[in-house]
Amino acid sequence: MTDSELIVDLRGRPIGTLDDFWDAVMEPCGLPDWFGRNLDAWSDTIVTRGISEVIDKHHVLIVHVDQRGLFAGGKREAEVLAGIFDGDQNRLIVHSPA
């Protein structure tokens, strides 16, 4: 692991569901084909580490998303997903519409 940040900028990308989120993070996060595409698998990937060599090479993961679709507010799946990010080593930044 290095002291660098992995920044995944998904702004401008339509993310209406968790499946859309998994599709969006697969390549930039280097997730393997066997990645479980669920919240437990994501927690294992960003908290426990050891699943993605790309994420593991960085000290900090920052994911930027727009405040629309899945992240428009009040969606349980988005709240649970956001709760997996610890705000320190793993950050989800939801950007308000301009």
C-alpha cells in the first residue's frame, strides 16, 4: 500500500441502482470478475482489503458521485452503501447539482 489516493470520479454518469454503481466502479477499482456485486462484498473490498489490487495499492479511496438517481436522497440502498465508507480511508463524496 502507498500513501496515494485512488480517486474514482463518477460524476455525470447515470447511477440509478446498485447494479449501475457496481458497473461504474468495476474497472476503475480493478474489481475481479468474481466480485460479488453486493454491499457485503464492497465492504470486504474497501474495509478489509485483499480483493482488489488496484484499491490495495492506495491508502485512500475517494468516490465522487452526483446527487441524483441512487444518491438523490432517501434511498435505503444508498444510505447503507454510504455507511460502508468510513470517511477517512474510504470516502464517498456526493455532489449537489449545480
